[in-house]
Amino acid sequence: MRIKMKTTMAGPEGVASADAVTDVDPRRADALIEGGYAEPVEPWVPKRRRRRKAKAPENATTTPPENAAGREAGPPEGGEPGPAA
């Protein structure tokens, strides 16, 4: 799709100066136009992007551990309990 850049763009694919007319793939054109970095040269209809929902892993837990270290509460390992506060 042909677009006219409003700002300079540089990346691994090359450089496009402000006011330059360049040909880019439709997904990149949509992103640049919607972001305000370019304007369409030819008729443009924005594509609706479907956002994927994050899928929780099957073995995910929903309850937090008893403490920040993730082990049972009790005296420190290898020692007696400290004085009560």
C-alpha cells in the first residue's frame, strides 16, 4: 500500500523521509496511519485487528503461596525460632 510519511522513519528495511511517498505492506501501513505517522495515498479502509486473549497455562495456580518465599511459615531453616516481637 502506498502511503505518504508525515515523519521520518528508519528501520532494518530502510529509511523513509518525511513527505516521502513509499510502498509498505498493509499491516505496517495500518499501524503507521493509525499512529499518525503517515497518511494514505490511495483509498484506505482500516483493518480491524483481532486481539488474542491470553490463555492461562493448564497448570496455573490461582492461590498465592503462604508467604513471599513460597514455603510454609515457621522457624528459619536450621535454627530455633527467634524472639517474639
